[in-house]
Amino acid sequence: MKTILKAKLPPIVPIGSLGSRGVRKGGIGRKRDYTPVQWNRYFSERRDVAVNGNKFRVYSLGDTGPLLVLLHGGGFSALTWSLFATSVTSYVECQVLAIDLRGHGDTITTNEEDLSAETMARDVGDIIRTLYGSEPPPIILIGHSMGGAIAVHTASANYIPSLIGLAVIDVVEGTALDALASMQSFLRGRPTHFKSLEHAIEWCLRSGQVRNLESAKVSMPGQIKNSETGKLATNDIDTYVPVSQGEELKTSVLSSDAIREEENEASSSDGQTAPAAEFKPPPPLCLVGSQVASSHSCMSLLQHFLHVAPGQDKLFYAGPFIGRLPNPLQDTILDSEGFPLGPVALTENSSQKYVWRIDLGRTEKYWSGWFQGLSNTFLSCPVPKMLLLAGIDRLDRDLTVGQMQGKFQMQVLPQCGHAVHEDVPDKVAEVLATFMVRHRFAVATSNFERANRKIKEKIYFTLPN
């Protein structure tokens, strides 16, 4: 069971060990920027495709070459492909179409809960037919996790007659089915809500769901919605006021009153520092944590307002209180690393600003249908195929035999998490660009040639004498 969980579920990654485009490599005490980023930094167009009374949100980039249809994993959205899209279109001449699948992202359907493999595969075929009619361009289906399974089912059902290639990222029937027994427990371990977009993005990175900060900043808003408006968090970004890091730093150790007193009294009218005798220090700081709580009622109060299970995290209270219990409506709440968990004036409603777009736990009845028989179905698809994994241990028997028989290409990218295409988007783009060039699906650009030369030089100079 421990091996299964390690193989399939997002790992916990120590901060400072992250290394990829857009990810900080360390530096204790430095504040990272978790401000969300809009879709148009990576895609040229977004639109809604009307199909049978449903509205599917799609994002596109490029206008020549084969069309890469990108299908995201469960709980993610089309924005999970943002960095990959810009990379792959710089390596080969191609077009990209990323789809918010049923029940995800900004897609709205008449039945949000029907996430069966058959329904979602038909959705993909209907979207392509609506956009391109009877003469679609040559298409390569690329899917991650659940999206990889849907890509296989779409190809097998021949919903896309112009299909020329199939690529599946980090989904294998055996390990996927084995992990399903622990999936509900994993989902229950996630936060139920976030107080801000920065809070959600920080969790995404710290939990190891995504190891690339740049990707998390554009991808995570596509996975949550505003609890007040019911709209996807991406719709808030244009008018969103980022949390002030400077203000957070101040409130992490002082109350708002103490800040005002310090600002008003620390300087004289002529701009010079006031004498020490005139400076009024802030009230003493009091910390109360789950392991050093002065009373049970104090921690119960914290858990009520923060919705934190007892013992889940070590919480701290910072406030100007002496000889009294902390007040969640006035005092600042800190986590174990000193980051504020809420504003100075925290209310129960304001701490639940954003919630998950989809309740994945309610889709359990469809899980086995996504993955059952997936290996043989993948092997039987009559187009060139690529399987890209985060670890060799994910291969099951059928795929091992098929790979030995040359029925598909395989590439392993170690030292990254389950969201391979987000953690190392450039490397995934290189692998799939090589796949397309090898099969003459697409024409390489000068960027691809330079990248290949660097790889060959690295291999040459590391060969033993």
C-alpha cells in the first residue's frame, strides 16, 4: 500500500528542493510571489464551444501544423497545459487545443456529474466536430492521468477520424486501479477551502501537487471557484487585489493597532527618528500552538474558525493579548512557519473565499471505468503511441510486454511528481516534439534543433573514455 501511494498520489516535497522553470531553489526566509497569472500569457485565444446544450471552454495557440488536443487530469483544468503549450509550439510547428472537460474548469454542462469514460470521450469527439466540421486537421491526442484514459477511450471509439497519434502521461491501468482504494482518504486530506488565491497557490506548491511555481500560478485558479459567486477563480483575476506581502509581514508579528502606533510614533514631524522615550512599543506577543496550548478551549476556538482538524497542523496565534484567550475576530492567526492564515479581522465566511470546482469524491463510481482494461485498449489503438511516466515502477505486465514488442514508445522523466507536464513542461515538450518529428507529423523549429544539439553534446561529453 505504501508503494502504491508513493507511485500515484502527489508527494510531499520539501521546500527548497524544487527545481524547474519558475520554481525557487531555496532561500529560507525569502517570501515567494504567489500572485495568480492569467491564461493569455500562454494561450492566444479562449472560447466556448456549444455542443448539445453544453458549453465547453477551450484554449488555443498556434495556427499551422497538426493539432494537439490536450486533456487534463481529474480536478485539474485546461490551464494545467499552459507552460507546455508555449514550449511545444516553440519546438515544432503545431497547434494546441486545451479543453476544460465536463465538470471541470469553466465548462458548463446539463449533467455535471456524468463523468463516465464513454460520455467524456464522446464530448471530445463532439467538440472537434463542432470546431472543424468534416475536415479536421491531423490530430494528436495527449492526456494526463484521467485525461490520458479519456484520450485512449476517444481514440479506441474512433471519435476522431483524423487521429494520427496518441500520447498518455503518467497513467497505467495496474497502479491506477490499485490506488483507487486510497483515493477517498487522499481527497479528505486536502483543504476544503482557501482564504485567497495566493493561499491556494501556496498550498498547491507546498503539498507537492505541482512542483513548479510558475505553473501553479496559472493552473491552480482553474481548479477552484469563488464560494460567493460560484464562478471559477480565473474570472476573479482581472479585478483581483493581490494580498500585500508587506502587510502580511507586518501582521505576522503585530496587531493592526500596534502597526499604526509604531508608524505614527516612530518618526517625528521632520522625518527624524523619535527619541526612545517617546516610542511606544507594541504589546507583548503571545503564541499559542496545538502542542503548547494554555487551554483546550483556546484550540477549540481556533479549530472552529479555521476548520482545522485537531492535530492536523501546529497553529499559532499572534496578538496583543495578555492573560486572555485569543479572539479570532481581532487577532492574527499564524501557521507553524509564521505565515498568516487569515487577515487581522478574520470572519468565518472570509476564510472560505474559494472552494474546489469539483467534488472528486462524488465521482468515485466512474473511477474504475476510466482505467479498467486501459492497457490493452491503449495497445490496440492503431496509431503511433507514446507513454510518458514519472517512474518505471508504474508499468504493469501488459505494457511491459507491449513495450518490449515495440508497440509504443516510452519515456521516463524521474525526479518529478504526478503532474509531469506541469513540473517539467520543457522536458515533456521536448519528448513529444521528438515523437512528432520522428513520425514526420510536424516540422521542427530552430529551437528544437538547438535543444537537441545540447542534449547530444551532454551525452557525448559524459561518455566514459
